Amino acid sequence: MRKLHGMALLAGVLAGVPAGATAHNPAVGLNYQRVAGAPIVRKVLDDLKADDARALAELRTITEIPAPPFKEEARAAYFLARLRELGLADAHIDREGNVVGVRKGSGGGPRLLLAAHLDTVFPEGTDVRVKERDGRLYAPGIADDTRGLAVLLSWLKALNDNRVETVGDLMFVGSVGEEGLGDLRGMKALFRDHRDIDGMVGLEPAGRPPGRPDEITTTGTASHRYQFHFKGPGGHSFEAFGLPSAIHAMGRAVAGIGEVRTPERPKTSFTVGTASGGTSVNTIAAEARIAVDIRSNGMPELLEAERRILAAVREAVAEENRRWNSDRVSVETTALGERPGGATPGDAVIVQAFVQAITGYGRAAPAFATHSTDANVPMSLGIPAVIISSAAQAGEYHTLNEWIDPRDGWQEAQIGMLGVLSLVGIEGVSAPLLERRKR
């Protein structure tokens, strides 16, 4: 049933029985029937399929605009220009670097944020040219998350070409700072500056193996990141022997961190990701550094792991000083990042709208997944948020061999559009499923 689209996918809906399973909430199923059965929506879906070749060409164009962490300006400028060309005349770049454009609804409805991130993990100078092999497109960042940006533009084009009047507002955003040490800075700024957002839908590649169900990300993994900078007196390895070493203190800290125990549920993890220090093989190191990543699906468990790791570092410094009867080794602790965590309940309408869109398309019921994404921020604030798929087949994210299979990619765009329209409503067709939050 993977080939259903446009009129075909609606055969069951128009008969009153949507293909596949329905959402748990009956109101969601009824709303979906109204949306999916509307002639204007069928035209939008057909246009998304017809737009596939153009959207893939745009995917190539955007992918080849470098967007290293903290250097997303060139890609942001392109995305801004395209939003304006497609009808969002007031689109702009905010103080943090996000590209923001609002497609106004008829009034009185919710405001739904539609987002994909501009940045990639790859440093400046990376070859980002797109190469095609065996039907796949290869390039750093092509799936994560450039495909999401291309889908947003395709959605906007289809809505405006068909003059679809939604009840709620759609806020189109290309965000900064999602990857690496960006610390979700773009999304944090958006929710700080815009208190009127009622829900968020983010686009990321699913990359599921064949035979596996679709995924909806409903839980955001929290993370805290630290740098520990160990400092000591330094000296010649022979002449000054007896002085404490920053590297020895660092080694004791790494060993101590390695002994920390974390629960399996909720999953809680840690790693010493990088280590550096010293100047030569025959020097007592004057300084050394490690960077530590701590993650959990539960905030209490994250904080407990963090407490134990900080204690292990303090004890390592004390032990190194005791070993040499000294007080000359110290450690400077710097927080590198704090990603909040949270979850959107599985029975929330923002989740159920996409469950219905997926199953109504003839696919199996989706799995609920846990990831660390832009959706962490609204989830942590109690604002309903999900991440849905922008590409069914993709893989090797964050490597130079990152790839996407573009075949039938329009299907993901259609499914996402059905869920979005169900949430914000269509004037004269359906009321919004998403409720406005108290202002």
C-alpha cells in the first residue's frame, strides 16, 4: 500500500472506513475524514507529488550551501529568500539567526510551528557536493536536516498555489543551533520570544529499515555537557618529579567517571567524549581537558548521574594532590550545554493526528520514539510537540557518507501535510484539533 496517493489513498476515507488503523481519539478520526476528503486537500496532495522533482532539485541546492555549527548564515539567507518568493513577505531572520515566516490563518485558531534545522554537524571546508549512486543521493547533511527544509518549502508552495485558508497560523522556521554545541539555541530563542506558539511539528529523517513502522518522536532526551580543565604546576619529568600532574588527575577522573552506574530505565548514559593535554612526553603536564556528555530520558536520573560525575572529578583532583602531598592541582568546570528533556503524551491530539495520517495512508501504526531534537524545548515547557519523518529511507547520519533515497519521498510530504492540516483546521472544512494555550 506504499504507492497510495491523492485520490487513491482516500478511497477508504470516502467510504467512511479509513485504510489501516484509526487514531485512539474518535474526534481525530472524524476530523481526518473531513480533511482528507476535501477536494482542495486532494489537490494539495497531488501537487506535492507533482512538485517532487522540483523539491529534489532544491534539496541539492540547499545541501551544497555549507551550514557548519554557528555558521548557518548563507543557508539562512537562501531559505529566507525562498520563503519570501513563496508568499511570506514578512519572513525575517531573528536575533539568534533563525529564519521565521508566518502564514496567517483566518483568525482565532492555534499557532503551529513547523520547523527544520539549518545547521549540520560538519565543519567548515567539508565537501558538501551531492553525488548520486544506485538511486541514492549522498552528501554530508543531505538528510539531517536539509531534506526537512525542502519539505517545508514544498508544503508552503502547495498551500499557497491552492490558496488554502487554514484556521490557525502556520509558523515556518529554519532553526539554528540544533546540532552539536549549538545547545538548541535557536529553538530556545523562539520559545522565549514567541509566547503564542501552541504546538510544534519538527521534520527529521526517519531512516527506518524496510519492514519497520514509521516513527513519531514523542520524548526528548535531556543532556548536560561539561568541560573539565585540570591545571597543575607543570615541570620537567625528571628534574621536577614529585609534582602533581594535570594529566594524572585527568586520568583518575576518567577512571572514576567510568565507574559511575546508571539505570537502564529510563535510559541514562554518559561518556568522556574528548581528552587532551600536556606538551611533550618528558613534561609533567600543566593542563589537561576532558569533555563529558550525560544523557537521560528522565531528569531525576540525569541529575543523579551528573552529581556522581562531578563528585568523581573532585575526588580525582583530591587524590592526585594527596599522592604528592600537594594542593597545586585544581579543576575548572565549564557547562558546555544543557538540553532540556520532556515528553508529549501518546494520546495528545498532536500525536494522534499523525497516527491517523500514517494509518489512514495504509501504513502500520507508528512507533513512538525518543530522540534529542529541537522538540526538546517545547516539550520541556509543556507545549505539545512531535518530530515526524521528512524521508522514509536515509542513513549514515553525521558521516561523510550520509545518504537519502529520494524515491517516493513525496509520500512523507503528503502524510505530514494531512497531519498539519488536521491540527490547524481548514476554513469551511474542519475545525482545528490543536487547542490554543492560555495566553
